[in-house]
Amino acid sequence: MKPDDPDINWIEEPKLGLAGRMYLPLLLKGLTTTTRHLFSKKVTVSYPDVEPTIQNPLNYRGVHRLNRDEQGRVKCVACFLCATACPAHCIDIIAAESPWPDREKYPQSFTIDELRCIFCGMCEEACPVDAIELTSLYNLTGRSREEMVFDKEKLLSVYDATKDAEPMKSASLGGTK
Amino acid sequence: MLLALIKIAVLVFVLMTATAYLVLLERWVAAWVQDRVGPNRVGIPLTKVRLWGLGQPLADGVKMLLKEQYVPSHVDKFLYTLAPISIMASALALFAVVPFGTIDLGGGYILDLVVAPGIDVGLIYIFALSSVGVYGVILGGWASNNKYSFLGALRSSAQLIAYEIPLGLGILGVILMSNSLRLEEVVNQQAELGVWFAFLQPIGFLVFLVAACAEAGRLPFDLPEAEQELVCGYHTEYSGMRLVMYASAEFIHMITAAVLIVLLFLGGWHFWGITGSEPVAGLGLGLVRLLILLGKIFLVIFLFMMVRWSWPRFRFDQLMSLAWKVMLPLGIVNLVVVAVAVEYFNDAIHERPWLASAVMWAIAIVVWVVTAIVNPRRDDTNLPRLNDELYRPDELGPPSGGYATADLTAAR
């Protein structure tokens, strides 16, 4: 590419005026900015002492949950879309023939390795029946690696624990019930 | 002899403690400017008392002490070990002539708060030792056998040599006006006059302030260890206590710069209406003076820390052009103005110092505006411009005989 190529957009540095060349006004400007921040309100949340406030739990990407339908059954139809979409390969599903007449398959086992999960929310996006959702639970801890691999029962229990505080997003967005 | 040893012990203890706490202060200021709270967890060890994080330096020190004294295999072992020692030693030895006041203890016993009182070449000593500090940087960069370290060391040597000239010119103005190389005398003269030299020679003050900032390697002049460009600069290969020595030497350099600014230009222990102007003070007044001196030093250091977050770092060519094209001429202008003032208007300065400083400030403002209009850095190019004669790589064509390329096959 030649220097006079029309595709090159040459940008000249803006010329400094007299005040700029005298430095001092600009320097003072910088100093006043930092001095103002010295006394401004701090944004740090001292986490273990102070719990952070979550603006909108529906947007927050925390621990997963597996939703239940009206009859209390797991909504998942074991289509593997979430496992396929997952960039961290942390979802492991074993499908089996559904015991219920309204669907063909259901997850015999559904495990999420919370240690591998990067909380990107792609599973939530991919799910065609809005079965998997991310809650606003952020303090996720465990004493062993095994404990951090959440199975179906645990994921359903997360739903039971959070369904009142965070109703299923699909309901408010007009998706599947 | 014993007294000098006690003074040295006290001075080194105070300096090292001050350094440790300045690291904490630096982290606090950094945090506050960025709207964070900064280190606030570590307090008294083994208790839950937090004390706003005042235990942090202790924790840092223990951590660094317990680190492995790792020496990379590719370094020059002797110089690698010598470098931090030399930079630390020169930084500490410099304080031998820094006067913190003179106290009359009564009974005809006068205590000088200096390790080496009454040295007639105090300023030259300080200037010489601050130059020795460059050796630590260059040796460290060279011994590390690492290109980033070496680049940092090279930059540092160029920068320190360039800024030593305006620094010296700034000091020259003070020497001319005070007629002495003794730091005690410089401070006493300012106290007697009642007008600090910062008021009497503003250009010199400004030049010295900038040059001292550059000598201490503080932002916006921290080119030797620009993290984004050079990993860590000259101490990239250092860890553990050796790194601590480098880091604390850097902070001591900053304290030195602040101390020099305060002693030479901001009146040392003098403050109007509080300290009086006698060279020797009683015990109470002496302590007040000491507090005022330390307060001033602290304020200057705080200014350095605020400056760090206020202004972006210079590019290396900007740094050099600022030193040679702006600071050096301004320093000479200051020297000439002060020389004329001292030669022809010395009595007037001593009779009406405030009027004299007003005149000096007027001259300074004129010089400043003229500098801005003339713009000594007008020829600095920042970008390769389209119409620039220098930047036409395609029109030049290959040089006769072709491009010089390394013939690797022949070497085999």
C-alpha cells in the first residue's frame, strides 16, 4: 500500500493553541480531574462484608437452574442444543425415552460442571423450551471438585429455591410456559 | 562518632519506614483517583483489627523477605548482585548532608539534625551521589542480560544525563542567590529573607521541579520502566529482596527529590509567623520546625503521586526534546536573570523581597509566554506525514546494490 493510496486516511495531530503550548492550563486540568476523583464516591463493594446489589436479576448470569413445568416435571427435552452451544463443554446430558406422552425424550441425567462453566449464558440462549436459565446467585462455593458438578436434582432444587424471587423469564417474555 | 552512628541509625530506620508507608500511600492514592478504596484489610497481625490497612507494608515486607532469592542463570552474577546494592547505598548515603534543623538543647549543647553537619560542599555531594544512582540502573540492566532490561537501562541513562543539566541549572540559581553550597545556609537565608526561593526565582523552581521529577523516574518521566513497553525496565530480572532494594531506592529517590525541592526552593523548615527565622531553635520550636519540614516534604511527595495519575507518560523523543529544547534554555534564562538580579539588585532584593519576587514572577510569566509563542519544539514530528520529504519509502526505490540483507547461507 503506497502512502498516497486513497484508502489510507491520514490523520494529523491537532495543532496546539497558545494555551496548550503553555502546558500549564492543560496540566492544571489534569490535576483537577484527579483531585476531584480523590474525594468522589468510591465504587468498590467490600464483598464479604457488604453484599453487592444486583440491578436486574433477569439479566444476571449466576448459577444455573433447570426449570419445572406446571406439573413439576423437568422442562428439558434433552435436545442437546445447550451442550452443543456451550463453549466450555461443561454440560453433560444423558437422554432417555420420555415416560410422558407429550415429549419424546427427557434427560435421564443432566450435569453441569460449575467449575468449567464460564457463565456466558449461551445455554440459556440456545434452549428451545426455556428449561435452562441462569439465576442471580453469585456466591457459588464448594469444598471439592465433585461437589461443584451439579446434577439434575441439584439444578432442579435451585429452581425451587429461586422460582419465587426470580420467575421464569419465558413467562414474562411470552415464550413457552 | 557515636552520635553520628545514632543519627545514621535513626535516619535509615525513618527512611525505610517512610519508604514502606509511601508504597502504601502510593497504592491508596492510585486507588482513590480511580474511585477505589485501596488496601484496607491488613492491620495488626493475628488479630482482626484492620487499622485501615496500615499493616500492609509489614505484610509486603514479610512476603518479599520470604521469597526465594532467585538468580537467573543467564545473568552476570557479580554485577547483578552489585547493582541493587549500589543504587540503594547511593540513595541512602545522599541523606548524610540533608539538614532537618538545628536544636539548642540548653546548656550550650547544640544538636544538628544532620548526619554530617557543616559540610561545605553539601549540594555538590548530593548532586554527585544522585548521579551515582544511574550506575545501579545501568549495571542492573546490563547484568540482567535481557533486552528489555537493557533498553530500560539505556533509556534511563539518556534520560538522567539529559535532565541532570536543567537540574544543575536550577541549583545554580539557588547557589548564586544564597552564596553557599551548604544546605543549612540555603535554608537559613530563605528564613532570614522571609521569602522562599520559589518566589524569587520561579523559572528555576519550575525547571528544578520538572528535572527532579524526571531524575526520580516518576511519571510522566518513568520511561526506564514503562510497563507497557519494557515489561518492567531495568529490574525485570530481579525478584525478592533485590527487587525490594530497587523499589525502595526508587521511593528514596522520590523522597530525595521532594527534600531538595523543599530545602532549596520552599524554605526548608521556615514558615511565616510560626517558626521564626533564627538558625538555631529551642527544643519545642525545633520540633515544630521539623514537623513543618516533614509536612512540606509530604505535600511535595503527594503532588508527585497525584501527578502520576494526572498526566500521560511522555514519548521518548518528547522527553528528550523537552529536556534539551525547553528545560535547558529556560534554565539558562533563569541563571542569567538571577545573576543579573544578584549582581545589580542585591540590596533591593534584601530590602524588599516581596517586591523583588513580584518582579521575578512577571519576568517568569513573560518568559513562559514567549517560550510558548516561539515554541522550541515546533519542528518535532509526531507522525510520518504524507507530504513529508522524509517519508517516501516507495519513491526512493531500492538502494544501489540492493537491500542489505543478512546472508544466512554464507554464514553456515
